[in-house]
Amino acid sequence: MLKKTVLVLALFFMILIVGNIMYSFLTEKTGFDYPIWLQIVMVISFSVLAIMKVQTKNYIVTLAASLAIILLITSLLNT
């Protein structure tokens, strides 16, 4: 029971933090301060990671990688 509660709280805070970062990106029209080529490499890497973890049924890591992909794409669109 405690493990499930901690997991739900961790997911909630992870989604809250990503939502806050996305809100900041969209309102300030900014993104990460990395070169565009590096952001593209990170999107590809996180995509491969998400696909691999879906196949092994590790959905927590898949969710984290998916949120990272969303943040990076938002950053790329704002730069």
C-alpha cells in the first residue's frame, strides 16, 4: 500500500513539474538553452528509450521519457 501511494505521489509531482515547465515555455516563448541539434538528439534518444521500456512493460520510465519528449518538442517549437 505504501509503495503504491509513493508511486502515485511521485507521478503526480512529476506531471506537475512538467506542466509548470511547459506553461513557462508557452507563456514566455522560450525553450531550453541547448543547441537545436542536441535537442533533436535527445528527442530521438528519449523516443528509443520509451519504445524499449514499453516493450519491457516498465511504464513509469515510459511516462518519464514521454514527458521529456513533450518538453523537448515544445522547446524546439518555441526556439
